[in-house]
Amino acid sequence: MRSGVVRSGVVRRGSTSTVRYRRAMTLMASAGGNQVPVIARLVQADEDTVRDVIDRFNEIGLACLDPRWAGGGRPDRLPATYHRTHGVTFFHGCYSIGDDTLWGVNRQH
């Protein structure tokens, strides 16, 4: 692993993400020849986590710095098979200039 590649990937993105920074520190320390227990103390992480980051770097490269590689969190959008069984409510609002009133109608579909 070339440490300059990891460093430029972090700097170029300009991220202040703690996760990304700690993963980059892990890879830099690994490239420097440090052992897993030393790296774990450096980044204040579990030894298994350090091993996971290094293994993931060997599999997918710098994409392992992205906090989303673990697959956690909510999906960005609903799946294509999602069906709204409860229906959809539409709201239509209007402002009447003559009466100076604001009113609206809810419709269930």
C-alpha cells in the first residue's frame, strides 16, 4: 500500500468525517508497518475493527474510507415494490385576495 495515495484521497475530498479520518489513520499506520494492537491504541478502536478496516481496504481500496461501506443506516429511497396500502392524502391550498383568507381542502385517494 502506498501511503501517499491514502493521504491524497482524504485531503482531496476535504471531509471532516471522524470515521473517514480514523480509517485513514488506521491505513497509514498499517502502511508504516505498525502492528494491530499499536494501531488500535492509536485510533482508540477495537483490534477487530482495525483488522476489518485493513481487510476491507485490501478488497475494495480507498472506498473503504466511506462511512457507508458497512451497509448500515436507512436506504436512500423506498424499494420499487413498496405499496401504500393506506392511500395517499392530497392537500390543495388557496388564498383568496378579495376575502383575504387562506383555505385548503384535503382529499383522500
